[in-house]
Amino acid sequence: MIKLKEVRKSWYFTIVVAIIYLIVWVIDSGKALESLQATLNIFIKILPIFVFVFLLLTFTNYFITPKKLAGWLNKKHGWLIAIITGIISTGPIYMWYPMLQDLQKQGVRNGLIATFLYNRAIKPAHLPLIILYFGLAFTIVLTIVMAILSVVQGWLVEKIVK
Amino acid sequence: MQNLKIKQAIFKAGKGMWNMVPMLIGIVFLIGLANSLIPKSAYSKVFTGSIFDPLIGSILGSILAGSPITSYIIGGEFLAQGVSLIAITAFIVAWVTVGVITLPAEIMMLGKRFSIARNAISFVFAIIVAIITVGVLNLL
């Protein structure tokens, strides 16, 4: 028997959803089947993109490391570097906190760190999915607007934190 | 050496994707359930079709957490349900730029003043980005 402690916390949510499905099944099996069909359709829709995202993640992991990033940020044109590195960086945001803390201690401006974090919202690997749902024009405009406003955000954060 | 680096890149990507899988599976199943159980009109009760929709989108996006991919899927479903593009844009931008759940960790690592300022500005900017993006799209 699997103990609850052995189940990764990230699965708790899925387990709760499975329990909800069971309850719905008991109340109305037709609705549960309808929901499963709708779920299957969504999975079919996102599966090819999932594979694509994996390939792109592998590609960016190969070329970009946190150490490289630290070196680039301390050079000239920091804003541009913060935008580019923010876009190409991968992984969960909290993975970057220790490194950003180091950068802060090394005297990297708070504005650059804020700009870097804001641009983590733009992920090349995610673009196909945004295009799929919202169209190419939307994706291009959103990406450009976010990249530009990230500098404004960085500037504002710098003014407030000073 | 080169092979090891490639293996590490694949492993890191695989680990990143795998970490996302539990939440993604749950979310997709939940959306499937919501699609058949919740009438389309229910969404219009959250998103009222008023000028407050971007604000509601930004609040929702700030509270909810997970992979950005999840936000696109939910956003896509919102779009299909007839929610305004400005509200959805604010939702997906806030999802990826504001971290209410990760705020304690951010404060611990990067400082209280910095983290609160960054998240507060990101919250407001989600609405501004949404308005500008949709505004530009309407001009095209």
C-alpha cells in the first residue's frame, strides 16, 4: 500500500481532481464521460506542443547556464542582456532566486533583476501554444509590449527600492 | 564531455517537464470537467464584460499558480467561453509575472521592498500590457 508521504505533493491536486471525478461519476456517469471526452480532446491538442516544448527546453538548457548569465548581466547594455537572458532562461522562477540574490550582492542593479524576472514570462518554448490559442499577431504584439514594458518596470522598481 | 552536456540538458528538460506533469494533468482534467459541468454563462458571472474584467483577470492570474502553459490553456478555454481578450491577456500576464504564492520565497531571497514593489508593479502592468496589446491588435 502506498503511503501518503510517498506521494509527491505536486500530485495532491491531481488526486483531488480524480476524487471529484469519482463523485461526479457516482452522481451522473454521463456527465463524467462527457468530461473525460473533453479532457481527452484537450490532451490531443496539447501533446504535440508538449513534445516541442521538451525539445526547445533541451536546446536552451544546453546553451544557457546561470553562470553564463551572471557574466553577461555585469557587462554593458545590461537592460538588453536582462531582457534576452530573462527570455531564454528556463525552469521554475524560484530556481533563479539564489543566483539573483548573488547578483544583488555583487552590485547588479535591482532594476535589471526585475527586468530579468519580468521577461521570464516570455518563453520561446511556449510561443507555439500561445499562437495556437490566441494567434500569431497576438503573440508577436504581446511579446514586444512585454519586452518594452519590462524595462519600464525595472526602472520603476529601481526608483522605489532606492 | 559533449555527450555528458547533452545528456544533462535532456535530463534537466525532462525533469522540468516532469515536474509540470502532475499539475498539468490535474488542470486539464479539471478544465474537461468544468467544460461539461459549468454552463458558459457562469464565466460571464466572474468576467462581467465591464471595464473591471482586466482587473478581475489580473487578480485571478496573480492568485493562481503553476506552469505558464496551464495559463495559456485556461486562457484559451476562457476565450472559447466568450471572455474578453483584454481580461484574458491580463490573466495570462499576471499568471507569469505576479507570484503571490512564491512571494515569501522571493522576499526571503531578494528582499521585502524589492519583492513587494516588483509584484505590485507587475500586477498593474498586467492590465496595462493587456490594454496596449489588444489596442494595438485592434489597430492592425
